Amino acid sequence: MNFVSVKASPPVDDIVFQRALAVLKILRNNGHEAYLVGGCVRDILMAIKPEEYDISTSAAPNEVLKIFRKAVKVGEKFGVIRAIYKGCEFEIATFRGENGYSDGRHPDKVVYTSAREDVSRRDFTVNGMMLDPEKGEIIDYAGGLKDIKKRLIRAIGNPEERFGEDRLRILRAVRFAAKLNFKIERKTWTAIRKRAGEIASVSVERIRDEIVKMLASDYPVYGLRLLDESGLAGHIFNGETSLSLLSKDRIGMLEAFRKTGEKYKDRIIPLAIIFQGQTAGAVEKEMNRLKFPKKEIDPVVFLTANLARAVSYKDMELADKREMLGAKEPELLLEYLRIYSEVHERDGRSFRHWKGILERYGDSLIPERLMNGEDLKKMGVAPSPLMGRILRVVERAQMNEKIGTKREALKLAERLINEI
């Protein structure tokens, strides 16, 4: 076995890590091998706080279920159990070998086997290491340690075979490269370019999730370049987006957003940057095709549809500006304009203008109306489209600060009625 001393300290102050150690100990006390495995091991070695801790074990699924009271089958066919220990959730997978992938995703046959064979069916060398935290040792059958030092994403074994087993791995290679700022090893890259078109057979939900993770990485522009150079972009995006992923404007805005700290991990703004320049209808259609939830589609469409208007604010009435800021979360539009201004305006005038409006009106962007339909009924106006038009004119006069009291609102309404 390829045992190597760990050169990076595990995150001992991480409560989830401590719970993971306890789960490993419980499995071992019951007579089974058990290790941390996959991305968490890679991240520990690179001094990155893992997002989750996966566990690989010699225990069969039914044995894991007997050991942990709070556990459910999430992939019984593939030997995966989700266990909850002291409020923390862990995926515990039995060492397994796999044969046949007729659907390009799931194995036709699974055999429970050894740790070495379990590693051999994983995707990339940097994700194929196991960690024994008690001994402070890495089990590295695939050469992940060497590739971390070389900063390489390399498929385990034959890349053609790995990508044939799960076609999403073609895109995951790009996502990991963008996350870690690693190059993609030559043979792995050749296989990606050769099989790029096969990504079209993967479910759009899985593709969408990888793209979102890539955009939230530390190096999203690098990820876009790899998508373009590999040929993946043309098979993932429809419409104008696929033709302009590497536009100077898009790259500049993504780079500016990446430098803003934790906020750059937000999903909405990087998506708006990607789809920017297309019509609202085209953006909505493409995001629906990729099966984004409506709660994400609506704000992205709003931002992409209103950027040009917001930049041309001198041509807008105050009422329109207040309505635009009040239509969605105003901070979202401000952040988008801040990034735009940083790239396109040396003085940041667009951002400063809209920030000033928000600071001036705050929660009163859309004020309480000075009058309503009941007031118009008393003036002899029956419920009708006419009533709606009068209320709208009065409301806009209020938001343009041409009137400020109910008396002024009633007086304006009376004049409108007489004119009509």
C-alpha cells in the first residue's frame, strides 16, 4: 500500500471534521476499514477547508445501517449510505468495483471489493486519495500527491474509459481545474476535446450544477477559457452566449466580481454576467432549458434586461429609477452596477448615482400611495381602466416628487377627471 505522511494539518477546529473522525472510529471499532476519501483529502492537503467529508469503508451497506441508527440508503445499488451523526451528515460508501456503463453514468454491475479497486474506478487522481487521520497517513494508489505538486488534473487510468463511465466527468475536469487553478494533463485534455460532444447526453440539471460551481470558483475566467478551447461551450450553451463567453467585457466583469471576497460566490450575478447582452426572452428561455429555478431566473432576467437602462440613467425619470430599484432586491442591482462601473467607468458614476438614490429613499423607494380607488369612487369615478390610469398618473407624480400630500393628490386627480 502506498502510505505517505500527511504534510498538511487536518482542520482540527472544524466540528464536522471531528464528527467525521468519530464515525471512522465507530466503523473501525466494529471491525471494518474506514477512511476519509475524495475531495476532502485533496482539500486538507492543500490547506483548503473541505465543504464535506466523505467516508469509504470495507463495511457492506447493511452493516453500516446496523451500526448507525440514523442512516438511510441513498444508493443501495452502489453501496452508498447517508448517516447522521450528532447532527452532521456523511455519505458512507462501501469499497466497490464497477463494470459496464451502458447509460454513460451508472455502472451495470457493482462488486464490493478492496480499497485499491475502489480508487481505480474514481475520476481524477487528486480525488482518489484516502486519509487515515489517526495515523496521519495518506493512501495514494493513483498518484494524487504527485499531481497536486504538479498542479494537474489527471484522469485515473485511461481517460477515455473514465469519461465513458460518466460523461459528466468531461465537464467536472474543467470545473476542478477552475476551482484549483490546475492545468489539465495532456492525455486527459485530448480525451476531453475528443468527447466534448458527449456532454449533450448528460442531464441538463447535472450540467447546470457544474457550471454554477465553476462560476463560483476562484478562477471562473480560466474555466470559461477551458470550456471554449475544449469545444464544450458550444454543446452546453445555446444562442449568443456560446459565441461570446470570452468577450473582453464578460471577462473583465467576472474578474472584478471575483475580487470582491465572499460575495463572489453568489449565484445570481455571475449568471447575469454570463447571459448579459441577450434579450430578456432569450435569457429566460436558456435558463429554463438548463432548468434553473424560477427564483434564480427572475433576478438574472431582471439584471440583464435593465443594465443598459441603469447605465443610461440620465434619460430616466426619478419615478422610473425608484421603481427599478424597488422591483427586486436593490443591493443586487447595486452590486451588478458596481462591477460594471469598475470595468467600464473610471469614476464609477453609474454605481454612485444609484447608490445615492437608495441611500436617499431607503425603504421608501415605493412609497405608500397618497390616494386609492375609494377616493376616486367618492369623486364619481367607477372602477374601470380609467380609474387605473388616474391612479398611475398620481402615483408617478408622487414618486417624481411633484406632489407630496393627499390634498395635492386629490387636486391632481380632479384636474385629470375634468380634462378627460
